[in-house]
Amino acid sequence: MAESTEIAWTDSTFNPWWGCTKIAPGCDNCYAAALDKRTGGNHWTDNNRRVLSEHNWIRPRSWQRKSAAFHAEHGHRRRVFSGSMCDVFDNKAPAGQRDRLWELIRQTPDLDWQLLTKRPTNIKRYLPDDWAAGYPNVWLGVTVENQEYGFPRIEALQKIPAKIRFLSCEPLLEELGAMELSGISWVIVGGESGPLARVMRMSWAAMVQSECRWHGIPFFFKQRGAKRGKGGCIIGGGEHKEWPEEAA
């Protein structure tokens, strides 16, 4: 959990637990797994997840109490990415922790919760009973690293009711070409960073940007990616960090 974060497309992070299992090419160089290992963890195995302390659950309620001041200062509601160190639709989630997350989300209506998954076929099964057309403060997103894994995720996401549906094309590992983006409100693109970073060609990112322009969808370019640093965030001669209109 962090009140501030280096993740450019959110304001804060919250994790209901730590740990996951690698299931796709986008997971190969997972920054969260590397951080877990560096800090002495072993939570990226099939049945090993780290349950976090009670203190972890306090901060979002503090953010809720300060939500008016945050909006006045920043011009938007606080965006909370959950989770940077897990997948909230993981079928190996610790017992009761996902239900606890839904209750926390209900108790913080002035925070916009960004839930990103590589397991969209699990979403319907794990939504709360009162989801209906979607909670007004929840954005649902999927990772789209390539066509083989990413396109079926988009299709699954499009079937789930949500206030905002978004795509995270990070790490972008190949040219995606034409994309079916009906019902998608926002697209993030980024290259991989770190010593094992795979190359993202800027033409791939530019093609996604073009698809977004064609469909009238806000486009957020996070970074080019690099083995050292993040490679900058310039595309087409400038920065493009756009947000869904409903999130203003």
C-alpha cells in the first residue's frame, strides 16, 4: 500500500494481499514478483499468498475522509490501483480477503478503484452480489501484452458491466493491429523496464494510439521502456496522458 506511487496512471496503490502465479508472457519479468523476492518473500507460487496486517486496511479509509481536499488540490478523485502486488481476481486469493476488499470499496465511495487483471474469465464469478451494472467507483481493466492472450481478455471484459473498462497494453510485446474496442473507455500503453526488459517498438505503440483516435478513446502513454530507467514518455513529439471523461 502506498499513498503515492511511481505508477503514472494512478495516485495510490492498495493490496489486499501479496502474491500471484505467472500465467502469460506479460508475467515473465513481473516487477512485483521481483520485489517480493528482493524483500525475502516467496509468494509467486501456486498456493502461497501473503495476508497483510490490519494496519494495511486503514489507509484507504483515511483517503476517503480526505477525499474533498484531494479533489480540490488535484482536480480529480483519488485513483487507487488494486493491486500492484497481486491480481484481485486470482482464484488462489486468501480466504475472505477479496470479500473484505469489496466491503472496503463500498465504504470508500469517493475513491476510484482501478482493478486490473490477467484473469477476466474469473471476474463474473468473484463480483459481489450487489454489483448490478457496476459500482460507480470501480474501473475494471485487463492486460493486453499481445494478440494471443490480450484479445480474449478484451472480449471477456466487454461482457462485464462496469462504469469504466480499460486496457493496460504493458508490457506491449508485439504489434496489435486492428482492435475491437467497443465498450472500452481508456487505453494505457507502456514498454517494459528493468535489466531483462523486452523491446517495445514505438510503431506498435503508435498503432494503438491510432486505434484509440479512430474509436475516440483516451490514450495514456506511460513509458517507452528500457533496461535502465523507463525510457521517457514521449510519443509523436509530445506526452499523451489522457483520462476517461467520466473520471474528471
